[in-house]
Amino acid sequence: QLQLVDTGGGLVQPGESLRLSCAHSGVTSDYYSIAWFRQAPEKGREGVSCISSSDDNTYYADSVKNRFTISRDNAKKTVTLQMNKLKPEDTATYYCAATIVDCDSDDWNIEHLYNYWGQGTQVTVST
């Protein structure tokens, strides 16, 4: 069984930064790819970024490329999403999720591939 705890959300102004963390635990959690999804009010959940278990592959939604960076530290069992230059449209509840399948360019952002989910952390970007 894998457990995910996502933290780090908050209220910031446009242009500021936030760092989200996903702590993963379980005997084999290091072998899972970890992704971040987000869901804004009255919108569907969308993939933000994914990092493979080996740290070799990372993927980003076009809307966050060059602003967000995903990384992982398997020794600390943590995946981090560094979010810079935040915009009001980044406002959403952010969830980390895990899958045993390696991140792939074709389907990394497909929800049903992920078996485990964190509880979500709220990010609000507003003046």
C-alpha cells in the first residue's frame, strides 16, 4: 500500500512562488512515477507534471512549462513541485498521484492510470 501526503499550498500574489511537496511512503514507493494534477472550481482535473521513478523523464503541461519544475529525492521519499511566476489561472487544488507505470509522453496526464492520490492542497493566486 502506498500513501501520499501533499503539502505546501497557500495564498500568494501573481508573480510569486510556492513549493509543493508530496511525501510518499510504502515499501516500494520509490518505484512509482509521481505526478501533480490540479482542479480549479467547476473545472475538470488536469495534469500539471510528472516525474518517473528513475528521475530520467519529466513532463509538463504547456501552461506551466518554464515556470514549474518537478523533482524527486528518493532518499527523503519526497517529490517537489517548484512553482514560479504564479498566475491567477494557477489557482486550484493540487493533488499528487502515483502510478507504477513510467511517465510517458502520450499518457502521463491520464487520471485513471494513477492508483494512489494525496488529499490535495489549495493554491490561490490573487491580489
